Amino acid sequence: MAIKRTSHLQQSTATTSSDPTNGLIKRGTKILKEPALWEYNFGLQDPSLPLPHDITARVTPPETYDLTSSQIATLESEGVLLIKGAFDSCWVDYLRAATKAQVEAPHFWSFAGTASKLGT
């Protein structure tokens, strides 16, 4: 069985051609290893990325969307609403980069649940 480790989260994937489980990971097997305490970021969770569309944080007014009465009813009954086109490719690229920054430099609170053994 070959184990490949990537990033300092040490995400492991198990692969082998003779694996009788067809690459499935046994239930209860830990896939992510939490970073050591000194590897966490305890400061602000700012990825230092420029916001898309020349937005200035806390200055530029928020974007607005006109919702139909049907969309409002869906939001009220379902608790969620899909607004198609709300995130263009610039926003998607920003969100991907911000997520990558969080994975590469995890903040202390990102693993607070696993560190406290909640849900285990």
C-alpha cells in the first residue's frame, strides 16, 4: 500500500492495485492529522488577498440583489436560497485562494472541534 502525504495537514490517501477494499478507507481511520500546536496561526485570519472588483473592506458598500416574492418565500420556508450568478469567476478565484491560504496556515479555531475530541 502506498501512502502519499501532501501539505502540512498531512492528508493521506491510500492506493494500491492489490487492495481488496478497492481504495476505500476503513471506517474510523483518521485521514487528516491535525497540525502540531506550534504550526497553528493564533493571529487574525486574514489571507492578505486583494478582494475582487476593487472592493475595499469596510468601505465599499455591499452588493445587492433584487429578489422576487417567490425567492423570498423559498428562503423563508427552506432556510436557504440559490442566487445564480451571485459569484462570478473573480469571486470564485478569490474564495479558492482564501480557502487555500486557510489550509496552508490553519488558524487555531479551525481544528478546535477535533482538538477537543468533540464528535468522536
